Amino acid sequence: MHKKKVDAHKNLKADIMERAGKTALVLEFDYAQNLPLPKLPVNDQFYKRLLWLHVFNVHVHGQDKSYMFHFTEGMTKKGANSMCSFVRNVILTEKRTSKMFFFCLTVALDKTETG
């Protein structure tokens, strides 16, 4: 099932990239793996208190440019509101609004779904 989703995602992305042209803004975004801070050896101290660094990446297709947003737990929550704020920031920075296409790998390649 996962391979089928990956192939479907690649095909959809290739089709949209072909039709989008050079004037469209095509963004692909996803959260990276959470990173523990500070990096400690796995022992009792490791489990007592761990601060997580969250990394959100927005890739701008056609420009080979990426925007990385880093934040720790407590600064903001990892969820839809922060994700939309990050994507909005990129849209306002890029200032190309004729057409926009968005790809979210978290949704397209969700490994937890069974079927």
C-alpha cells in the first residue's frame, strides 16, 4: 500500500509540475524528524527531561530553494496553525500568486494508515 501511495504521489507531482509552468508557485512541505536537545547518551538522564527541536521545511520547486523553520516545544505547538503560518510566510516572501500548488508529504505518504 505504501509503495502505491508513493508512486501515485510522484505521478501527481510530475503531472502538476508539467502543467504549472514557470510562473506558478509550487510548494512541497513536511515536518522533519523531531530532534532531541541536548544530544545525550541514552541513560537515565536522557529520559528525565528532553527538549524537542521541531524542523519544518518548505521547498520551492523550480528554484531549488527551501525555507527551514526551527522551533522548540513550548515556543509553539506542532500542528496545523504553525504549519499554515510557515507556508503563508513563504507565499508572502515569494510574491508569485498567479497559480499555487501545494504538496504535503505527511498526508500523501502517511505510513500509519493500514489498508
